[in-house]
Amino acid sequence: MKKPLLHFNAKGIYCQQADVYLDPWKPVKKAIITHGHADHSRWGHQQYITHHTNVPIIKHRLGDIQVAGVNWGETFLVNGVKFSLHPAGHIIGSSQVRVEYKGEVWVFTGDYKLEDDGLATPYEPVKCHSFITECTFGLPAFKWQPQKEVFREINQWWQENKEEGNTSVLFAYSLGKAQRLLKNIDATIGEIYTHAAIENMNEVVRDIASLPQTKRITKDTKKEEIKGNLVLAPPSAHGSPWIRKMVPYVTASASGWMTFRGARRRRAIDKGFVLSDHCDWSSLLSAIKATGAEKIICTHGYTDIFSQFLNEQGYDARTEQTQFEEETAEELKLSSSKLERQ
Amino acid sequence: MKAFAQLIKTLDSTNKTTVKVKALASYFKEAKDKDKVWTIAILSHRRPPRPVNTKLMRQWAAELAQIPLWLFEESYHIVGDLAETIALVIPAAQEKSEKGLHQFLTEMIALKKQSEQEKEAYLKENWLSLDYYERFVFTKLFTGSFRIGVSQKLMTRALAKATDIDEDILAYKLMGNWDPSTTSFKRLILEENKSDFLSKPYPFYLAYAIENEPQELGDIANWAAEHKWDGIRAQIIVRESELFVWSRGEELVTDKFPEFEEFTSVIPDGTVIDGEILAYNNHKIASFKNLQTRIGRKTLSKKLLEKTPVILKAYDLLEWEGKDIREQSYQKRRDLLEQLINQTDYTNIPLQLSSNMRFESWQAAAKERERSRTVKSEGLMLKRWDSPYLVGRKKGDWWKWKVDPFTIDAVLTYAMRGHGRRSNLFTDYTFGLWDKEKKELVTFAKAYSGLTDAEFRKVDAWIKKNTLERFGPVRSVKPFHVFEIAFEGIAQSNRHKSGVATRFPRILRWRQDKKIEEANTLEDLKNLII
């Protein structure tokens, strides 16, 4: 039997006809990269192709690599296979990859969400025959509120902490979530301070989009000036000595995982905001419907459950193992920092 | 409901005791009296009986969420809490309910007698008229225990803060049998009402396990030692010729022990004894298992009573001649207790004194402790001769000095996701021991505790990668990891495949240094049975 247009092998999602990999996890010759998170853009490929707004981001992360930037919808041919990138709405510079050969169309989503977050170019549905989708939050228990609602809560939380003389420490991934928070939070409440890991990324993103003013926390930052303000920090800062400078403080985390009460309590975080850069249950279903695809391949997340449900709905769905694990990896990072404290 | 849901949300979103007490105290100042009584009842585990079984609730919730039942069940395994799952999958509220906690509870009690259709209509209507967090709290009232990190002690402290009534007095008022649907906040908390106190037990004084070497407690002359019996800690109350038996879980269990009725003929009115109920056969303490069959049964047949006789071993005297004597020294209370028991002929009455011992040295005490298992005790209790009888678990005057647990090295064979703060993590494990030929692993115990959070996360990640088979929420895993399992007691059992039942098994250590071939056999385990 002939190999399908895209298949999964030990190195990643492979298009044999073009000898191109999508988000490979092992070094390859030619890699199309959906976005800048570490599990999707890895070291060691000879050539990277990605959306041009993602170029400075992966260069910042991976250093001097050979990378070509393309525009949304711009097609490029490799050995007769037509590739193009389309907005995925996950984080700034994130794309879906459309692959067409002899009239057959496949789309790989990378990571994606449907809501316009004000920073990433909003998701656009792309018609296809086969759809490779992530399903990180592929359970009916996940249901996002409009981000306006969530930011109302976050603003209120910061305001209240400020009134009680506490510093608000908000944990978020350095790339993506941190900038989304910055872009949408009410910056008139107070000053916004940032951990170096986040500020380094902010500097890269500021060349692409505008963000409110922030102050980098350095050795010289005085404890007194931070008090009552907002501090953005990566999850790994939780429980580290770095955070002692923020005393008295309250902590919060903004993530889809905050849906579960247990997840928040396990991390000993005071407050959880349910804010995700992935699709919730109903977005996944409506995104799949909008593609018109009949064949669905589910990658990272609750894949088995999700594909069983899709099969019951009349789709031809199955699961493929990948090494995308950003959310869980971030969870581990968070827990290892807790370890240090213990 | 809004105020109560907000309270639960606040309690649930902090790890700081001071914040919890503050939130509770301000709730107790501001809420309606009827809602307060129910809040106290719920936080002291006095919920009305469940009006609907959870199977039906799952089914109805899945219907409202328009998802197949299997998908609801899968979600539940991952979320780890039924009420939370239901609250999450059901669509957002369309209209707002303004009903108070009291009204919901009254409806819930009435619902028990209604038809299945009425129950379904009631739940579906209310699920759709509450917002997410209210829906969670409402459902939590219907499904099992309401554990949200607030102990009764913490609640009592907040109530004391809100009412300016002494905490220990409040603890006493909240003991025993009171019905939240008939009492009022005024009667329960604010007023003193003598007839209410007839059946009321005192809060139990509980000890912590000793932390250091007992020598560090100082001169042994200041300490009494007695064996720690393995039964049901209980209070025996005789007032106005009536007998009341309370278990430590604050449950009135008088009717489970009809043989104690005889106490009223020899124990004077106004007496409260703290002791241990023990299974007792042929003048010997019998297995705890016998006691379990007694508590488990709804009605006690004559045959069962004959087969599994019980006695009370008396430890302490809390009330004498109608007076609360808890403030007096242990020495004084013991003297009165011994007087009481020695002055009567108890040959036909199931009451014995738990003898206490004076030792010349800590070495002598340690020697007695080592003997514990042969006299069917769990170790020694150390009590200061001059100590009063305190309320709740306190450090300092009383200490548990238990014998070291049994231990055995076993292999992890099955895992299940945990609940609450362990939701979505595989933390509930089943362990196996080798059969004679070391060919097959035979399941012998389950354990849920003993590893650190970090270790649980590591094992969880390993399990997710090394699953052999899935059976609903349970996964069988590759036999690979050895754990040292500790347990308190061991007995033969027909109910277990292994033929052995262990008491309170828990994980002592993750033996990463051991290979599965080095784990123990079932024979090794059986050899521990005395």
C-alpha cells in the first residue's frame, strides 16, 4: 500500500513525497515549524521554514539557524507538493500547515485556539480531507469563558490584592501566555514587573506587536517598589528563592488546567484563572466540522477518548503518538521547582 | 446559596488557615441563622442522607451535557470528583436561582421520598439555574463527603471568633445528636439548654505519635503507660438511668452493643467513661475483624451476638456524680475510675479496667512495648499523671508509642487515578507478592499514601508510559517497581484472593534499589501471622 501524504515516523510527521517534516522531534533536513514552543521547534534541523513573525522567536530560542519566513497563504512547492501556512491563533506567529498533492489536502494544526486573543493572528478554518488536530483539552469538562470575562476576574484580583498591600504574582509560560496577559490586562491598575525569562521574550515580541510597558526585575530592583504591583513569572519561579523579593504576595496561575480544583491545590497556588491558548471541547468539535474533513488524526492530549467520540459521531478518527508535550512539560517544570523548595 | 458558595470558594482557594478562619467567621456573622445552622451541620458531617443515587445523577448529567455516558465516566475519572465533573459538563446557567442554603437542604430532605421522575426534574432544573460554582456546591451536597480542607476544629474556632463563646464549650455543644432541620442557631449555639445535654458526649482527647525518643519526655515517674488496644474508641454515658455509647466518629452506636445495657444497673447516673470496645472471646481479645462484622450489620442476630462478644476496656473517667471532671489530673480521674470498677462485681458485665503501668525506667517500658503484639495491643500510650483531659488532638501530655509496623516488599501491579488534589494523577496503587514458584504476582493490598508529591508525580509519569491494559479507571502496569509496604495488623481472610487481610497498609518507601525478583512472597507475608 502506498504511504499516505503525511505519516508519523520516529522523527515526526513526515511527507515522503517532499521529504519534509512538520514539527519534527529529531533532527531532519527540512522542517516546517508551526510555532515557537520548545516541543514544536527543536534543535538541529538543517533548514527551518516558518511564518515570518515566528522567525525572530525561534532565532531567539535556537540561535543561529537557517530559517526561511513565509506569509499567510503563500504557497511553496517542494517536489510537486504544495505547502502553505495559515493562522492557528495559538500564540503570536503560530500556524497550521496545509499540504496538497494531486488534489488531496491535509492540514496539521500544530496547537490552536479559536478565540481572538488580540495578539496572535486569529485562527482561520482551512478546508481539507484529512485533519491532524491536537486535543490537549479534548474532554467535555473543558469549557472556556470569553477572555473578556477572565480578564475582568484577573483585573479584579490584582486590584483587591493591591488594596490589601499584597503583590500579585501571576505565573504564565514565557512565550505566548505572558504576552497575552500583558496585552489584555488593565495596565492602569499599577506597574507590571517581569521575570527575566519573560522580559527576554517580550523584547522579541515587541518588534512584532505592541505591548504595555513593563519593568524587568533585576538584582537592583527594590523590594518596596514592587509591593502592590503585578509580577509576571514563569511557573518554574514558584517556590524558588527568586520569589522571596515579592513578599507579601499572593500567587495565581493562568492555564486551561486551572479548570480542575485539584490541579490548583496540588501546586499550592492561591488562585487559578482558566485561560488557555488551546481549544476547549466545543471549539475542537466546531473546528473539525468547519474543515469538512472526514479523516481525523488526534495527537497530544486526551487522544483516545476524543477519537472514540469522533468515531461515534461518524468521523474516521484515530490516534497517533507524538512527542508534543508542552503543557505537561510545563507542569513538570512547575513541579520540579516545588521539589527544590522541599 | 450564593453566600454559601462564595464561602466554599474562598475556603477552597486558599491554603492559609488564618484566611479560612476569617472567611468562616465573617460568614457566621453575616449569614441568615437558618443557613448558619446548615453550614455547621455540613462542615461537621451531618448532611441529610443522599436522596438520589449517583448512578442516576451521572446519567442525568450526561443527558443535559448531550454526551454519551461513557464519555461522562471517562471525564469523571480524570476530573476526580463527581460533583465537579457534573458542574463542568453541564451547560451554563440560563436563569439565576435566588434560593438559600436552608431552602436547598429542606428540598433535598423532601426529595428523598419523591419519585424518580420528580428527582430528575428537580436536579435538572436546579443544575440549569445555578452558575458553575453554585452548581458544584449544590451537587456536592448530593454526592458524598464535603471535604474542602476545613476540619470541624477549624470551623469551631471561627464560630468562637464570631460569637465570642469559648471554643471548647462550642465543641461540646456541637457534639452528639442534633438535627439541623429542627434546631435553631439560637438553641444550638447561643442558649444553654439542660435537656439537650442528656446524651451529649465530650470531645475525645486524641494523642499524636511520639516524635523523638521517649527518654526526652523526662522522668518516667511523671508518666503512666498503658496498652493501646485495637478496637473502637468509645464513650459510655450513663445519665438518668439511660445508656449512650458514642464512637470516636461522633456516632451514636448504643444499639450496636446491646450487652452494654447492663451498665445502667451498676454504673451510677452522671458517669462518663472513655474506653475501647474490643472483640473478646474465651477471656481473650479477639481480632478487630470480628468487631467490623458487628458494626457493619443493620440488625444484630442472636447468633452473631453469641459469636462475637465484646467488652469495654475503660481508660478514663470524664464525668463523675454528674460533674465534668476533665480539668482534674489524670491520676485523680484514674483513682475514681478504679474505685468505680473495683467496688462492683463485674464477672457477668462486659467491663474491664485497662490496667496502667508504672515503670522504673524507659528501658523497662520499651520492653513492655515490644511485647505489645503478643497481648494484642498496638503499642503503648503514655499519659502524664498530672494531665487534664483536653479537647481534640493535642501535643504534650499524651503520646502514642506504637510498635513498629510490619513491612514487606511488594510489586506495583495496578494503578488508579486519585481524587481531590490528586485528580488526574495515578496515585491509588495495588500491590502483589510472589507465589511459591515466583512466577505469578498475587494481589495482597491497596495503598494510597506514603509517597511525597514529587514521588507520586514520577510514578504517575511512569505508569502513563508503561500501561499494559486499561479496565475503566484502572490500569495494569508492567511489573517493575518495588515498594516497601507497612501495615499494622494481619489476619487470615477468605474474602481476599491472597487469603490474607492487612490493616492500614501504606507505602513506606519506594525501593528503587530492588528488582522485582527481590520482592517478598505470599509465604513471607503469611509467616507474619501470629
